[in-house]
Amino acid sequence: MERGDRVFPASDLAWDVADALVAWARGQGVEIVPHARVESLVIQGGLLTDLMVLRRSSPIPQRIEARCAILATGGQSYPATGSTGDGYRFAEATGHRIEPLRPSLVRIETHPTFPGAQGLTLKNVQLTLWIDGRKQASEFGEAEFTAKGLAGASVLRLSRQIVAALASGRKAEVVLDLKPALEPVKLETRLLRELATLQRGSCAQLLRTLLPSPLIGAFCAALHLDPAGPASRLQGAKLKQLLSLLKELRFEVTGHGGWEEAIVTAGGVSLKDIDPRTMASRKIENLYFAGEVLDLDANTGGYNLQIACSTGWLAGEAAARRAAGAGSEVVPLVAEPWTFDGAGPGN
Ligand SMILES: Cc1cc2nc3c(=O)[nH]c(=O)nc-3n(C[C@H](O)[C@H](O)[C@H](O)COP(=O)(O)OP(=O)(O)OC[C@H]3O[C@@H](n4cnc5c(N)ncnc54)[C@H](O)[C@@H]3O)c2cc1C
């Protein structure tokens, strides 16, 4: 258990969680077909009848008969994990509506950038998001300076709204408060105290009492101050400007990271086409949906995994009930492009 009640496997390896789930599924009699990619769904008379599956051993897709299927192909983001957006293609081809897809939980690109501070992570800062001049949300926590802008947990939590705003042509701005625990008046008092103590010191020395070193050059540049110049220059208007930089460092959002690095896909198969009690399609009654392929996404904090697990559970139970209702033996089968032999992705 780590800070914020976050839970990780003792080994710190995500593969151990995957291996445990696979072992459990195999123990329940689930057959896993490795190195197999579903190419298309076959629908006849309004029902799913077969899956066309491409296996590594043959260039010709194999037909696998199915009483029902659960479409749990993930989103379109982070394709390195195998989720390349196939599910949206299958859903659309079988008459389901797709809500517009957008990368979410992703870094942002900004103006200005602070290249000298690249890699610096600030803790306990406040980030406020403004869209078209209106305050939208505020996040307290970590922010990281990157080559092109900002990343870190607080940024990721704001990114869903940012990406949506940019996609609809609205202006997004984030305002960084480097001293959220200090009201402007208290911060000014503290600055004046530092100035009195450091009368013969340099601007850089004064700023060092308030800022991490990688930001000092950028602050001096913004204030048109020579870092080696006397700290006493920080008086009157310059002092007010410094206070405003510390409390309201403004970044215009110019872009965001792409599909390959976004943690989650926002948008997806419309919930209007799904029965929430069973996750069954309202278009094809023996086709079920679960996980990120749906128009369901959430913030960081385990909620996306919770969505996948809860919808997967419902879909699994409903699909099993339906398949068992049809009599004769049922073999649950998972087509999976990766192996689960501990070798990791890419096999
Ligand atoms: C780096 C990273 C960190 C994350 N951290 C968190 C976190 O801390 N908390 C949280 O809640 N969420 C987190 N997420 C998001 C979370 O992992 C996903 O929302 C969740 O795994 C979605 O589950 P899923 O089963 O719907 O899809 P996925 O886990 O993406 O699984 C989809 C599977 O379908 C397979 N597949 C795709 N197409 C086909 C096809 N045509 N044929 C056969 N198989 C196919 C893929 O290979 C894949 O195995 C993170 C994601 C990433 C990338």
C-alpha cells in the first residue's frame, strides 16, 4: 500500500497481476487462444454466430462458432498494450453508435515552456484550469515540467477537459500556483522578510529561498532581472510581478500528447446501445461489451480498472447465463494477440 491508499503487487510487476488473472481463468476451464486476433464478427439473422480469428500459424482467418461474445478490446490509446481500436470497428460494423474518441489522461503542451526545468517535478502545487476565460476545475498535487509543457498527476486529471476543449476549438489555460499554502499577503510579507535578510545578496539568492533552482533562470528572464544583480532590485512593481508569477504562473495550452501515450481513451461505444444490467448490446442481443471500448472513462485513481472489472463481471455473468441456457457443454474462450508466458508484450 502506498501514499493515497494505492495498491501495487509486492513484486511491482504488472505482469504478475495479469498472470494471476490468467491462472485463475484457466483454473475455471477458460481456454485461451494465444497469438490470435479477432478480425471480424459474423452476424446472421440479427445474431452473432461466429468470430473470424487470424492466428499466427496461418494467414487465413479461422471461423470460430460462438453462442455469444464479449467485446472487451480496450480503447485506442497506448497501443503498445494491444488495444489498437479494433473494437470500435467491430461495433460500428454491427450497427452501434460510437461517441467521438479522444486521448485522455495525457500530458499537455503549453506556451510558455520552461526547457531549463525539464524533468522537475513540483509537489503540493495547485493547478487551475480555465476554458474560454471561465474557471473549470482545480487540482492539488504534482506537476512536472517537460520539454513541451507539463505532465504529472494534476495535469493528467485536468487533461480530459483540456482535450475536449481543444477539440471543440475553445481556449484552455492552466494557472500554476507554486505557493498554494500562502495567501498573497502572507507571501508578500515573507518575500519582504527574505529581502531584508538578504540585503547584499543577489536576485538568484533571493529566488532560491522560494523556488527550486531549475526555475530561477526562467523567473529572472521573465522579470528582466540579472540573476547576479542585487536582490534589492526586487522592489515595487517587480516585487508585485514576482508575487503574481509565484501565485499565478499562466500557461496557454497549445496541444496534448497523442494516442500512443494517452493512458485512457475517452468516447467509445454509445451507452445508449447497451443494457446496463447485463452489458448486452441493444442491437445484437448475444453480443456484450465491457471495459474501455465503451463510452466510459474516468480520472486516475483506479476508476478505469474498476470500470473494466465491473462491466466485465456483469457481461461475463450475463453471457455465461445465455450460453448455458442453450444447453450442451460451454467452453469459454478468449482470443488474445499476446502470450501470457511472462515474456511481456510484443510476443
Ligand atoms: C500505462 C497505463 C497506466 C494505467 N494506469 C491505470 C491506473 O492506475 N488505474 C486505472 O484505473 N487505470 C489505469 N490505466 C487504464 C486501464 O489499464 C484501462 O482502462 C483498462 O485496462 C481497460 O481494460 P479493458 O479490459 O477494457 O482493455 P485492455 O486492458 O486494453 O485490454 C484489451 C485487450 O484486448 C486485446 N485485443 C484488442 N484487439 C483485439 C483483437 N482484435 N483480437 C483479440 N484481442 C484484442 C488487447 O490485446 C488487450 O489485451 C492505465 C493504462 C495505461 C496504458
